[in-house]
Amino acid sequence: LRIFYLGSIETIYGHQSCRKVFNALASSLKISGVTVLIIGPELGHLAKAVSSIANVVLDMILKDGTLLLYGSKPFTGLFAVDAGELKGCPNARLVPLV
């Protein structure tokens, strides 16, 4: 499992180099394991490129103080993320919204 936040990659390498790093990541994604790429709203210019090669795309939005999660590829219903603690450990629960 590999997890990357593309915002930090762009900060370190710059906008132009970020595309090169992304292309290198894209080719390695086809070869091995599960990779999670996190893209913030400030990197909308990369979102289309990433979503075109992804098997699953999950979107998170903050609406009226509630964190919402839904799948745009494949399409899923809308879920509220309920964060709390369970026996002293952080716990997140997805609550379906109908």
C-alpha cells in the first residue's frame, strides 16, 4: 500500500515537475499493488488526469460542517463521515444519507 498527497509533491518539485512525477507514478500503478493518491481542491488541474487512470474515485466535501463522502467512479450513494472514539481509539463511521 502506497499513499501520496499530490499537494506535497507539487510543493517539493513544483508544478511542471509534479506532472512528471505523476506520469512516473501512473506507470508504476499498472505494475504493482494498491496506491492511494490524495488530491486537494487546490490541485483541480490534476484531478481529471488522475481520475482517468483510477479504478476507484472517492470525493470528500465539507457541507455545513459535515464531512461527506461519495464515489464518483463507480457511482455510490452519499455518506456522512461520523468521527468519534471507540474504547479510546479514533473511529470513523460512514452513515448513509437517503
